[in-house]
Amino acid sequence: MNRRNFIRVAPMAGGGFMLSFSGFAKAITAVTGTTMAADAVLGDFLSVHPNGDVTFKVIKHEMGQGVTTSLAMLFAEELCADFRKVRVEFPAANPTRYPESTLGGHGTGGSYSVIQMTPILRKAGATVREMLIQAAATQWNTTADNCYAENHFIINRITHQKAGFGELAIEAGKLPPPAEPKLKSRQDFTIIGKGQYSKTLPLLVTGKHQYGIDAKVPGMKYALVARCPVFKGKLASYNAAKAMAVKGVLKVVTTKPIAGVQGPVYPYDIREGVAIVADSFWAAKKARDLLAIKWDEGVNGTRSLADFEALAQQRGEHRTDPVGFTGDENAIANIDHVKQSLRATYIFPYIVHSILEPLNCTAHFKGDSCELWLGTQWPEYIIDEINRLFGLPKESIQVHLYPSGGGYGRRAFPDAAIEAVQISKAAGNIPVKMIWTRDDDHQTNAVHPYQRMDYEAGLDADNQLYAWYEKECRTYMWDRKFPATELTTNGYNIPNIRYDFEDLTNDSILQSTAWRAVTSNGWALSECFIDEIAALLKKDPYEYRLSLLKEGREAHTGRTDKISNSRLIGVLKLVKEKSNWGQPMPPGQGRGMAVYPYGNAYCAIVTEVTVHDNNITVNKVTCAVDCGMVVNPSGARNQIEGGVVWGLSAALYGGVPVEKGRATAGNFHQHRLMRMNECPDIEVFFVETEDTQPWGLGELANPVVVPAFLNAVYAATGKRVRKLPCKLDNV
Amino acid sequence: MAFLHFTINGEAHSFEVDAQMPLLWLIRDYAGLTGTRYGCGIAQCGACTVHVDGKAMRSCMLTCGLAAGKKIVTIEGLSPEGTHPLQLAWIKEDVPQCGYCQAGQIMSAAALLQDTPSPSAEEINAAMAGNICRCGTYVRIRRAIRTAIALQDKTISHEQA
Ligand code: FES
Ligand code: FES
């Protein structure tokens, strides 16, 4: 690494100056010896203003998971900044300046931002701090050892002289950066782990926070698209005469279907459609309702959800080869050992995201370049796909990044951006803001993959869980190539575990995509099956789980992170202690438990329900979380609370009904979500750890609360509901 | 098309618009006040909540024709400095996640507190049931409303003292 390029001072428009630095870049080596032009390839998180204010650039996507604040905290902690003087800013996408390999890139998903950015940002903050200290020491004719940083000042231990960051920044920027800056130790933290106000709060409560849907560009028009109501259908013909007669309508153009990249990355789908371009949203909407369109509905036009599920059942019941196993792959059929067996099938269905800010993108295709304005979890993917599909050089594609009103995985895909670029181009290279209506969102969108989990457990003569078999059928592969040796099970100590998988992608009647916690949603339903085994054995579900875990044991499931039995035990004990577990309840009420990891974070939940005339009320949810170091306690709790509500919405109301290829639930009156009057009390407790590494938790709670809820319904009613949405009338 | 007059946050505005257009789009795209949000367009989510003559209304279902001449207040006009007790309480309780629903939540809560200064838990739930928060911040919204009531009471007793 060329350390001289690690940090530099560059003149800033408006008379300030800027400290730019880059972490550990390969890119840096490549520019060794070049001059100011090298700035373009320097990662750049920070600028210091003459008054000492620090602007921190948030390169990850803010979609409600709170990275703006947590990343700023990580950086400010090592810098010893006054957190109130740290402002945040969302820079335009720049894959060259922010390469994924070294600075993390813009890609935001998998609850990965704090995991990935913690080492980068702490080192970056410490680097700048040491340079400020050195600058002060030089100015005061003393050694760096005699100086320290505190609350936005450098202080001389001997003389008590003080200098602000703003005064020192220019001189500091001229110094060579330290090779190995010293990180603070955890007991010296004043920002991390302490209550901090979210950096976006003042804007949020006054309505000033800008989302992609608020972008305004000179000359901008509005676009709405009538998309084929059937997945994989095509446009046959259309008549726009009535639509064109609506005042304010400028153009009617078509958008092409695109079955996105099927290779090593993440497939997506764009349905063919007819787009109205008008001078207002309202004119576009009125005109769209007047379009006469004939669709060629294709293979899915006659299929319903029931047809698809019958097929999934066939595939689920049919035996295949294992893709992963521990112990004996055929143990479940070993009659010498298995004296009693139990089977159950659980289904996590298709579910829409219902991101409250619907998909939208403002795009301006200009012939040899293009510009976009939107909130996206993955601008690099957009740039790659626009390059591939429209032949524009990557450098000519400019993506202005906005926070968004919810992402949950859906905004990781480039489809909305590509649609908007198609429309802008077809309309004659004018800027257009394309918005999906809520009905569009619920009826023509990509959804959570359908996951069918077929479980079988084999108990031996001593009622020990000897064999666990499970088969998953799913409508999305991710970038996995099966057979892989991955197991979906929890970290339980079971001697023989077997996992089979079948891919239903080609049979799916809807496009599947990333949906908060992705595959863990189906996988965590194994926590219901564990509950069934405990019930069969007449064991307390908590005690039964503990009996399957061993302090110190680590389960290798083929995932990056091994599953720590100690940490599973830790969250289970904590949730038991905090939840009245084991206290008697009146008839019609029940308590259910579940525990599951996400990445290297762990969560156990106890849910309490009341069931009256088959109506389920969720009274209370208690969560215990081990996510390593908690960066922002309030934000962390918020993510768990929100995950609980998210999971309960899925449990109570999830699922996409499909008839004749059409998703029939339109707006929120047909597709319900949990509302305030249904929302239980939610309590969240964190396991105290010595860790200095945080593990992401935006996707941790929702897969766990679903089995905890279903297990509570069983405790209250004696009925096992094995499919979402949870409807007791059908059982 | 009609030439209509509106009072939004105390300011007079006139636009030539389709009288059937929902007020939401006038507020957002004509008056440029983007704090009022589109979430459903059919009065199901509350993201577009504004005050019309002091009452909480879903601006996505109210036509410009009907709103013309009325006093409209959006989140930007709730308090000049952003210091309405609810806004302060929202900050104190660190309510939002993505924040997209929150302007609507605050406007619904403000109308509630205007009519019912000390609502019961049930009254809070009932008044707020029309506002969806996809991020699931309901427990914080409830807490923040109670905090705002306390702040309000403090101000009142302070004023009386
Ligand atoms: S946008 Fe008006 S209630 Fe949803
Ligand atoms: S904070 Fe995201 S929808 Fe309410």
C-alpha cells in the first residue's frame, strides 16, 4: 500500500478542504506516482470543514436499517469526534472510488454493512485521529505521545493546549498516514454502545428527508407502466387511443421483457408492458386505466397457486439424493435404530415486500450516457446491467443515490431502473420518473421464494433424536450450485442429519427474489418441527432444546459461520429468564419459543398469544439477541422490534393468492399487514459480550418470530398450523 | 381543468389542475412539499395524511376540487421549527426506521391529540390503526405519543404557573 495516498487534502468547492483517504486499496497501488488525478480513485468517507464540522459519507444504502447512524458512530468513535458535529451525506454511486474489494462498495444486503464496514471504518477513523494528533504535536513542538484526542479536540497532556479538528485538518492531511493506527479499546468507547440520536431524525420528523420518489429533475415527466399480469406472459397488442386523449399524456411506449442475468449472480425479471408518459402522475394513472391491452399469457395463464402447490408437493415427497449430510445419510430409514418417526411439512409461501415507498426510478437516457435517481441497495448491479443491455460505457452511467422507504432485499435488483431507462429512451431521451402503484407492487412484483420443507425425525429406542431428514423445494437458487454441503438445520447435536434440495425456479408462477432474511424464513420453520418432537416426547420445549445443545460445541453446516451451541444456549437462557416461560396460562392462551441464527448473530423469541373463536391475538413478544458488539443500542432494538412485526405480518396475513396466473390481492385492503391495534408489546434484551465485532441484525428476528408464533398457537389450541398465513379454520 | 386556490401551511397557492386529481399529487408535485407520501392511493395506509380544516384526512382520496379553499396543513407546516411536542417526542423515542410512514403517523397523532388531549391506550390504537408502518415501529409510536402527552402537559402546567 502506498501510504502517502492513504490520505490527502484536496481543495473543496466553497473554500473548505477535504480529507480523503482510502483504506487498503489495490486501487491505490495502481495510482502510485500519479498526482491529483489520483483523487478520483481514492475512497473517500470524510470531509472536515474549517469550523470543525465533519461530513461523513454514507456509501451504504439507508433503507431504515439505520446504517447512516451506526456507520457514522463506528467512524466517529475512533476519530474521537463530537458526534453532534458529524453530518452525514449520501454520495453518488462510484464503483471506482468505492471498490467493493477494499472499501466495501455500495452493495447493501445480507445484514452485512456493519460486519463489513466495522474494521474499515474503525481503522479509517483511527488513522485520521493519529494524523490530527501528529499535526498538533508538531505545532506544539512536542511528541504525539504527549497529545490525545477527545471530543473533537487534540489536547496537550502537559500544557493543556487545545486545538480543534478544523484548525488541524490541513496540516494533518499533509502528513504520511500511520501504518498501523492504534484502535481504541472497548472500555474507552464514548459513542459506540451509547445512546445516540439517529442522524436522519430531524429530517424525518419534519418531512424533509428525501427519498428516491422525491427526486426532481428539470423537464421531468411521469411514467406508469401497465405490466403483463401473468409472469412470463407477453404483450400481444394494445390500443392507446383513449389513453392518448387524456390531457397531459405525451407518449405511450412499450417496455420489453427482460429475464435478468441467469448466470452466477441474481436473476430478476421485467415483465413486458405499456408505459404512459405524462406531465403528471395523475394523468398517467388515468390514461393507464384507459389502455386496451391484449396479453399473450403463456404457460402461466391457466395456472393457479393450487396447481403450483400440487407440483411442489409431488417434488417434496419424492426422494432425491442428499445435497448434504452428517453421519449416515440413510439413517432415517435404518430400522435397527429408528423405533419411532415423525413427519411434517411446513410451507413458507410467496409473500410480497410491500415496501412502503413503492418501487420507482427517475431516469434520463441521453444517447451516449444516462443518469438515474433512486434508492437502491446495489447500484453496481444497475450500472452493470445498463451497460450490458443498452451498451453504454459504465463510466457514462451516473446513479444518484437516495435513502429509501424500505428495501428488505427488494431494492437489490436493477429491474425498476432498467424499466425507467427503457421508458426514457423510448420517449425520446427525456427524463422520466417511473412509479409503481401499490397494486403494481402487489400484483406484478417479485416476491419471497416459495419454500416447502418436508421434515422427518427418527427417534431411537431411548427416544433420542437419532436421525433428521429434511427436503427443501424452493423457487430461487441464489448463487448456490447444488449439490452443496450446506445444511439448513439449527446447530442441534443430532448424530445423523440429511438435507435434500430441489429447485423449483422453472416451475414457479411468480418471480422470486430477496425478501428479508431470504432462505432463513423457510429454514427456521425447523423450530416448529423441533416443537413437534418435544410435544411427542412430552418434554418442555425449552428443556428439549437445551438437551440437544452442548456448551462449547460448534456445528458445521457448510455456511461461513459455524453455529455456536454456547450462543444458542445463551439466548435461550436469556429469553427464558425474561419471558415468564413455564408460568401457567389460562385456557385459550399459549406461549411458544424458537431460536435461530442469522449469519453470526443469534436470536431466541418467546411469543404469547390468545386464541378466541379462531381469532389470534399476539399479546407479547420477548426477544433475546446475541449480535456481538451492539453499535447503536436504540437502533439495534428498533431492528428487532421491526423484524418481529414483519414476521408476524407474514405469519398472520402472508401469502400471494394466484388465479389464472394473476396475483389477485391488490391493495392493502386485500393484502393485510399488521397494524398498530394488533401490535403486541415487544421486549428486546441483548446478551452482554466482550466482542468488538458487531453482527448484522436487520434480518435476525423475523424468521424466528414465525415459528415462535406458530408454536404459541399450538400451545393455546393444540392445533399445528404448518403453513402461512396461519388460519385456524382450515386446520 | 380548473384554476383552484389552496391554503397550504398558511400560504396561498393557485394551480390549474384536474379537479378530480387527489390532493396528494398537488401537494407533492405542484406545491413541491414532498413530506406527504404516497403509499396506497386508496386511504389504506395513512402515509398521505394531512390536516384539512384541522381534521386528519387521507390526501390520496380527497380531490383537489373538494380541498380547494380549505386550510391544509402538511408535515412541513405542523410547527414552524419542527418542535411540535410529537416531533420532539419522536426524536426522544428514536421512532423511525425508514421514516417513510412517519409524517403520516405524526399528522394522525397530532389530530388525535387535538381532539383528545389524554387518549387511552385503546383510543391511541384506534386512531392510529389507519397508518401502516411496514418497518414495524408501532411500539415506539405508542411510546412517543405518550411522551408527547407528557411534554404537552408540562408545557401547559408551565404556562399556567
Ligand atoms: S396513500 Fe393515502 S392512505 Fe395510503
Ligand atoms: S418507518 Fe418505515 S414504514 Fe414506518
